[in-house]
Amino acid sequence: MAVLLGTSAAADRVNVVFVVSSVATIVVGESVYASCVRSLGSAFHTDRWLADYAALLRSVRRVAAVAAALYVAIAPPLSLLILGDGGGSARETVTLSLLLTPAIAAYSILACVNARLTLERRFVLMNSVQVLFSLGSVMAALGACAAFPDLAAEALVAGWSLGNVTAVLILLRRAGPLTKPGKHAISASRAVRYGLPVAGAYALIAVQALTDRAVASRLETGAAAALGYGDRLFLVPVGFVLAAVGPLVLGSLTHAARTGSRGVSEAARDQLSLLSAAALPIGILFTGAGPLLVAHLLGYGAFDRSSVDITIEALDGLSFGLAVTSVNLGLVRVMQATGHVKALMAFAGLGALFNLLLSVAGAASLGVLGITLATSATAVLMVFGQLGYLQRQLGADWASRIRRTVALHLTAGTIATGLLVIGFHQGWFGEVGRLALAAVLAAVTARLVVRARQAG
């Protein structure tokens, strides 16, 4: 998309409709995933669990139809509101939004299948399909663009939807055969009662992406597109947390819940320590490589030097808090798995409010960089608030161990990434020097983390 559209007004439209659809898939997908994991987890390793899975999958198909209908009603006007579109561009925005409808339904079904794979600990299949999911969607989108060059934006979006649907069909087949739903299969209403609060929490979390685009759309043309490109690159390391470590955390805690509060406490501590230890060197190295990634992955065709510069700004603000954002996602899973859904909703609401205020202030002073720095700052506030809340739930001993590991990793990561971003924008070193310094810092921190984990 970057090569075809650059940071034009058309790119702004495509990025906004994509983020609106992403919010819809996150809200629906996470609520379905959470309710299915919780519902199936209680029956796992019993004779009836596959029958429960078949019943839930049948119910989720109905949920997918309802979600798609709601998306059709809400997404087009919401996209127009964010962009402030009018005239012919409004018609194009509505068309682009509607073309993404099949992906909403596909994600709902994907979430239920992923719940099964999580409990079965089939993470390799789960993550490999996620990779094929993205690659297949990209290939379908590029093929559509080649076939209809005069309708590049529409072809891109339609191809993406087609790739999404195809990937879900493949996953359904690979997950294993279905059994007939039993007479005493789990009630779908019970799953929905748990899923709705989770949907509310994720909706509040996702509001941050919408407000960021709304603020960016009031800046120069292409700002919203640059924010979207920065987000996509940011998901290279953070996507590892979303696709791999997040389900691992939820799956481990779901199993640990059967052993009581002590099992949950130990599992949460171990998983968060592993998560922060992995995010630290990866985040530092990614931050160092950011400008070169933007220039060499996106800097072709319509993506000129001005597009490169504004996208680097967007990515740098996000990279500043990469380790913190990764742990924040892990903590969301911990709170979700331990049943603190109302507290999760409260934190999500506060996060959305903080992010809006900080984004408006940041955009006024630093433009796109200020918006993404606000996202990182919000993640910092959320992490320390969540850790304080969980300290009261899981005990002082748990909190002291977390401070010795997770808090230390986050502090080191924030200092290192801050040095790289600030030094680059102050002209202390260029793109190659930034990468070299990041490689040294990542190697040193990785060695220290390994030693600390070996020492116990």
C-alpha cells in the first residue's frame, strides 16, 4: 500500500478504514476468544469438551453474522467522522469500509478456533497460520491491485478481505475434525455473559487507535497514513506478543487456575518475567533499526522522502515504549485470565482518556511524533497501575519479585530506546550509527537478562 499510495489523501482513507475494521475485529475477536477459552477450559480433558467446542463454533457463526451487520451500520459513518470526509471522497470511504465486512466475520470464527488451539497448546500451528494469514492477505491484495490498477485502494482492501477469509477456512480444516454437539453441550449464553465485559474492555482499549487517527487527520495530509504505517511496522515485534506470548500467558494461567491462587500467582510472575525479558533486547534492536526499516521496506514508488520522514517520526514514538507496551498486553491477559474483567475495563477507560488528552497536547507541539509518544506514555501509566492493582490481589511477595525483574527490564528498555530516539533526532548519530549502538545495547542487555534468569 505504501508503494502505491504513499502518504496521500487516499492513503489516509485506506488507513483509517483499516483501523476501524481492526478495532471491530479486536473487540469481537477478543471477546469470543476469551469466552471460548474460559468455557472450554472448564471442560478440557473431559469427554465432552469437543462437543462443547462444536456447540460454541456453531454459536460463533451466528455471532459473526451479527458482528458483520453491526459493522456495516457503524463503520462507514465512524470512518467519515474520523477523516472529516465529504463529497466524492466520502463515497470512496464508505466503499472501502464495506469491502472489509467479510474480514469481521472471519475473525470471529478465527477466535473460537484459536481458543481450542490455545488449550491444546498447539501454538506452532496457531502462529504459523497467523503468518500465512497476513502473507495470504497481502498477496491477495497485491494481486487485486495488479488486476485493477485504476482502483488500487478498492482492490487492495478487497484482496485483504479475501485473504482473511481464505486463511480462516484453512485453519478450520487444520484444527481437526468436528464432533456432533452433545445434548449437554455448554450454553452459548454463559460464554456470552463472560465475553461481553471483555468486549467492553477491549473496545475501550481500541478507542485509543481511533482517537489517534482522528487527531492525526486534523494535521497535514498523510499524517493518518504515516501513523498507520508506523503501527504496522511496530506490530513486527509487538505482534510476537499478540500472536505467541499472549495466548501462552492466557493458556498457562487458565491451566494454573485449577491449582488455586498460588498457582495463578506463580504462573503470572513467570510469564510476565519471560515476556519482559524477551521484549527488552528485541525492542532495543527494533528501535535502532526503525529508520532503515522504513526507508528500505517502504521507500519506493509513491512513498517519497517526505513520507519516509513522517513515518519515522510515527514509528519512533511507538518504539520508545515498545517493552512497556508488550508487558501491558501481557498484563491485560493476566487480568483477563484471573477474572478481573471489571478492573480491566476501568483501566482501559482511564487509558483511553489519558491517551486522548496526551495525544491532543502532543500533536500540538510535536505533530505525529507527539501522538505516538502519547501512546507510549499511556502504556507506562497503565502498566504501573495494573501492577499496583495485581499486587493487592496476588500478594506483596509476588509484587517484590515482579519489581526485581519486570520493572527493572522496563526501566532499562525505556532508557535505552529513549537514548536511541532522542540521539537520532538531535543529530548525535545517523541511521547506521543508531543501528550499531542498538546492536551493542541489545547484546549487553540480552546477556544480562540471561545471567539474571540463570541465577534464579
